[in-house]
Amino acid sequence: MKYARLATLLLFAFSCHFVSAQENNLHHQSSSYQWPSEPDVRAKLDKWQDLKFGILIHWGIYAVPGIIESWQICSEPWIERDSTSVYEDYKKWYWGLSKDFNPTKFNPEQWAQAAKDAGMRYLVFTTKHHDGFNMFDTRQTDYKITNGPFGVNPRADVAKYVFQAFRDQGFMIGAYFSKPDWHSQDFWWSKYATPDRNVNYDIRKYPWKWSRFKQFTYNQISELMHNYGSIDLLWLDGGWVRPLETVTDEVRAWGAAIPTWSQEVDIPRIAKMAREAQPGLLVVDRTVAGPYENYQTPEQAIPDKALDHPWESCITLGNAWGWVPNEQYKSPTKVIHKLIEIVAKGGSLLLGVGPRADGTIEPEEVALLKQIGGWLKINGDAIYGTRESAVFRDGETFFTQSKDGKVHYALVRLPEGENVPKKIEWRGNIPQKETKMKLLATGACISWKRMGDKVVVDIPNSFLKKGKYPALAFSF
């Protein structure tokens, strides 16, 4: 009962400190980018850039009490816990949630259908978060879903069935994997306290122990690459686990705890093995700029300007990555507006959704996703397969273009709940005289004219309805 009450208190505390959590998670965007040199990787990267909209599924033992994933067992200044709790006891309680995690309604087909209905086209699924609980049948540890009450279920190896459900819907498949593992005795050694997110012993003094952790990491990723079918993305989280030479003054300025020794896990060796098993695999070593950060991943944020290299914004549908009770979700209009801005700036949107402990997605989330998909179904030509335009924005009008540059699109974000204006104007990306402009929602040509340095478009009366349209899209 004590820790049930504590979970409630923590939910409140983490809700209040959610923005702080994101600021402290060391998921700031890298300031440089290096294009991959391998032709098959470049080809897959180009294919990924066509997709534009994906789903990131955080699911683990943290869904049982409905609290923020993993971070509450980390001891850093921004984390709040009940003052009556004993830290070591709390960690034992948290890790012990594995005995209560029994998702008897596990339904990856529901997840995949909801994502498809939303217009999403790629998946990133958390095979292991920082707490070290494995959502796949690893042989490297017993701390996994197949070793708990769900282990007797025919679909206990949940990652296998999640990946397959999304493959069946035509999705590109990504495996999220946390480089830090706070449950591992070779990362957080119980001989010492756990003051922050980093390895809690001096690996220069105990190199054999860190070598063992590196092999553990290699072996787990090898299992994912060899035993779970076709994988397109290896999405590596925990950017503070990195070679010392990549810890620049800029990285230290991010404010997270950075040790004075290297925490490298030999990503080049891992990537070589992984790409031998999965040719063309995209490796996304978050925030560690270089050949293994094949695209950048700003978190809960959108860059101020267009970027000329691959990137995605990973943003939650609610406020938390995992499932929490009484969540406040973003409206379909807000998500569509974010998607438009991100795509116009050359990126992709990875939207975070957290299933409940029983293995299902909240009906409210399913309904919201379907509304997003309804807009994309008729306006998707302006999103999918496009690239950024030289002029990407004028006020609330954003621009994209086809990959060959022959077709241009204008996407006009409309204020939520307000009437559609009778005329829409924008500067920049002015069509040539006599160019036909179409309203994607109808496929019909629409009247437009040039007035000085701006375009003026007449909106049909049938579209002048309050709050019905999150955005209008035009092709020319």
C-alpha cells in the first residue's frame, strides 16, 4: 500500500516536472551531421525520408502503476520522490513490478491498425528502456517479459508480435534500445550508490566489468538483429553513454551529468554486426554526432529552421511517453499542425503512444489517431514523399515540394475552432502564370491570382465551416 500511494505521488510529481525531465534527459539535437557513406544505407535513408510520420511505442513495467518510464529510479536533483521512501527500497519495488506485469489483452494488431488509420508509416518499439526490463526474449538476462506471469502466454515474446503486426500493415520497422541498463550489475553495480544516470563505478579501475557490459549490449542487439525478422532502424537511446572524445563543451553545456571517463560501448562493432544481419540498416545513435547518427532526433521540440539533412521530432500524443491515467492528449489539429511544420522543415514526426498495462491502447487515443488519419487521407500528397522547399514558410502557410521539384504544395494551418477564411494569401512560392492550382481536399482546380508579391486564393463556400478543417492543402 505504501508504494501504491507513492506511485500516485510520483505521478503528480513527474507531471509537474515533465518539462524539466525532457530538458535533463540529454536528448538535445546534435549541431553537426555526417551523411552515411554506404549506398544501401543512403537508399534506405531516402526511403525513410519519404514516410514522414511514425509511431513510437513506450511500453514496459512502468505501465503497471502508470508512472513515467524508468526515470524515477534514477537519483538526480530534478527527480521527486516521497520523503518517507527509502531509495533502495523504492528501486526494489520498481523492479519488482515485473511480477505484476501480465498484459493478458496484448493486442499489437490493434496498435498497428490504429497507427495505419492515423496515416503513420513506420514504427519504433521499445525493446528495452533504461530500467533494463526487456520486452523481448533475450538470453542475456532473466529480467524480461518472458520470465514473468506473461511468460506462459503463446505471444510472450511481445517484440516479435509487435514487429510482425506492423510489418503486416506495410510499416518500416524500428527497434528502440537503451544503451544504459540500470538493472545490470555491470552498469549499476550494487557495490556502490547510484547517484545519477551514468555507470556508477570507475570503469578505468574495473575495465573487466565494463568489457562485460559492452559484450552484454552487443549480444542483446545481435539477438534483435538475428531473431526478429527484418529490421530497418536501430534507434539507440541514452546519449550520455558515449565515447569521451564526443563529449564536447557543447554537450557539457546541456547540463546533464557527464562522467570524466569514456562510456563507449563500441557502436562501430555493433553497427557492423547489425548491418551484416540487416543490410542497409539505419543506426540512430541519438545525440552522438557522426557516422552512426543517421538521422537526428530532437525531442519534444521542432527546430527553428529547415534542415538540409534527415531528422525527426519525437513528440508525445499526451504529456508522457508511457501510459499514465487521466492523460491530457493533444488535439488532432495540434498534431496535424506540428506535422505540417516538421515536414516543411525537412523532417519527420515520430508520435509517442503508450499502451496500458493490459496490452491495449486507450480508446480515446485510437479515436484521435483516426481523426489525424482522416486529414492525411485527403491531404497526404503534400506530406508523403516530399522534400523541403527553398521558402518553407510564410506565416501559417508552409510549403513542400515533390522530390523532383515539379509539384509544389502550400499547407495552410487554420486556427482551431475558427471559420475558414474566404480568401487565403501567402508570399513566396508564387506559381507561374496560368499554373493550375488544386485544392487537395476535392482534387478540383481552384481560383487564384497574383497581387503584387503575394498569392490570393479564393476558398469555395462549401469549405467555409467553423472548426472542421485543421489545415487546407493546395498543389500547383
